[in-house]
Amino acid sequence: MRFFSDNAASVHPRVMDALIQANHQDTAYDGDALSARLNGALSDVFGTEVEAMWVATGTAANSLALAALCQSHQGVICHREAHIEQDEAGAPGFYTGGAKLMLLEGEGAKLEASAIEAHCAAIRDDVHQVQPAALSITNASEYGLVYSPAEVASLADVCRQRKLRLHMDGARFANAVARLDCQPADLTWKAGVDVLSFGFVKNGGMGAEALVFFDKDLARETHYRRKQAGHLQSKGRYLAAQILAMLDNDLWLENARAANAGARIIAEAAQGRLMHSVEANENFIRLTAEEAAKLRASGFDFYDWGEGQARLVTSWNQSADDIRPLAEAIAAL
């Protein structure tokens, strides 16, 4: 009955089992046997050699990634409704030492290459204006829309021309890959992404996200920044165990497919109310205050998303039988 956030979903049993298996003495911090496997495991996922590290939260993953790409006097281009702008309490500025977020518009919280090029072209090359150093995009976006490999590559082309680095906020990266049915490499390094914040917490993890550097030189200083930021946990093996369990036999994709399928059940019932196409595990629908109150009175829980709007998020652990009552209640309004 709860559809307000996939952050609130239960931990997958295989992740719980992995935590129990990790519950023995080992080297502290990231020197343990499980943490040592992360680079290889994620290199296998992406089909190229990567440098990976665990962190506890998506905020830390995004902010540490941006700190690797941007100096304090520079800027990061992102969408006006990007998570790094709206929902991270200024953490990117804190971690980068003051870098500016340069906000652009785009339908469904997605950016287009032409908008980025126009923004960069309007900035004078002198010390009186902040110079952009990076672009950050979210896949799936804050409105559940997915960038295709071609769209990412188009943005990366502008980045190359403008000497910008490209970060992908992948809090729901699994949902994007599941939707596209593509190889993870096609959506990241092959398309021009330099660093990915790979989300696991929303998708069956307990408290672990992965920073994946496709340019390994960028990772070197991040090990120090992670420690400085208080994210080098002394028992890091428990974070590594979660990520490895999610990667094993593509559990991360299995969970994302389940969450996406649940969202489609709601979308079919809410056809006339949809504000955006449903491409991942989120539905944004139009509801009057009275309709929202009626759904809540029936026991359904969700976020209001501005006046007359609501966000409904499905999770990996919600079956069709769990979701169908909400779909039927929406259809009956």
C-alpha cells in the first residue's frame, strides 16, 4: 500500500544473506577481501576496466563524483530539477568547495545537447564568469524518463567539444538499463560517461552505492576525499557484500525489471492522468486534492508532487497483487 519511495523498500534476502556471510573478522576499511573484489566485479558488468568504490549514500556518491570532476571555482551543468540541485542540501557545493550548479531547463528533467551548447556559448572566457567543467545527468531522470545510449552520446559530444567531464547520477540506473534492455557499457563509457553513481539502495540494497570511474585517473584523489568526507567506513566489507550480492547473477536487473513492470500496471490504469511517459518505476499523475484524499483514506501512501499532482513509485518487492488494488482505485476515481 506504500508507493511514496523505493528508498523504503525492504532489503533483498540475498543481500541480507551476504551481510551475514560477511559477518566475520577481516581487514578494516576497504582492505578486506570483499572490497578487493569490487573493481573486478564491476569491470565485468561494464566490459572494461574500472575503478570502483563503495559509499553509503547517493548524496555522497554524486558529490564525490562531482568533486573529482570540478574545482571550487568552476561549475557543473545540470537540470533545474536535478537531484543534486533539489534534494541534496547543497552537498555538491560542500564537497567541491563551492563549485556552482548551472541550471538548465528540459522536458521531463532531461537535457538536450543544443541547450548545453547554447549555455556554454553564452559564457565569456574570462575570470569574471564561472566556467563549466562538468555536466551531470540523471538516468532515469527525476521524472522517470530514460536517456538512450544515443542521447547520452549526443551530450558527450558537446562535452568533448567544450572540454567538460560527464557524470551520470544512476540512482535508478538499473531501471534505465532494464527499460532499454541494453548493455550497461552502451549507456555509460561507450557513450562518453566519465563516472557513474551506481544506485543499489533503491533496488534491494540496505545502505551501499557504488562510484564507478571509467577514467581511473579521476579516482585517485577520490579515495582521499571519501576519507575526508567521513565515508570510509571501518567495516567496509558490509557495503561491498551488498553490492556484490546485487551484481551476482544480475539480481540488480531482475529487481529493476520487477519494479518497472509494477509501474506499468499503474500506468495502464492512469492513462488519462499521466504527466510523463512511464519508462522506469515512477508514475507522475494528475490528482485533485479530493481524489488524493480518497486514495489515502483507502490506505494508499504516496507523495504529492505540486498542486494537483502525485508521484507513485513501485519497488522491486511489490508483486502485481500488491500493486493492482492501487491501479483499480485510480481507475475507479
